[in-house]
Amino acid sequence: MDHGASAAASVSRLADLAEGATGRVVRLEHPGSSATTQLVALGIYPGAEVRLVQRFPAFVLQVELAEVALDERMAERVWVTCRDRGAG
């Protein structure tokens, strides 16, 4: 196990990331809620790779080959392990 890589990664809310940041979803808040079910239907679930494309006027993520727009309330439900902090 590469402890250096683990130490360099940090867990943050998706809503707190800078544009261009990439990471892996590690947790969704309120499992079983309709909002969480909607996130999963959009391809945002633990283990999914995401990249934050823009923050305003909506949070736009690249998830696999799709781009998905979320409002801030939804973006705050998603926790990711960051590999690239993005610009900023």
C-alpha cells in the first residue's frame, strides 16, 4: 500500500472544490433519501470518478462521458477524495 498517496488525498464536499478538481466519490449524505436516489441515478455514487467543470451558476460535473448539473444543496451531499485540487 502506498501511504504517500493516501496521505496526499483529502476528503471534501463537492461544493467546496475548485473548478477542474478531480476525485472519487466516497460518500453520499442521507442514504435512502429521494435526493440521494437522484444522485445515484445520475451516476454519482461511491466509487464514481468525477471532475468539477464549473461552480456557477450550477455545479457541473463530468461523470464518465456525461456532464451533470447540480444545485448547491445537491453538491453539498457529495463527499469526494480529491486527487487534483483544480485551479484555485
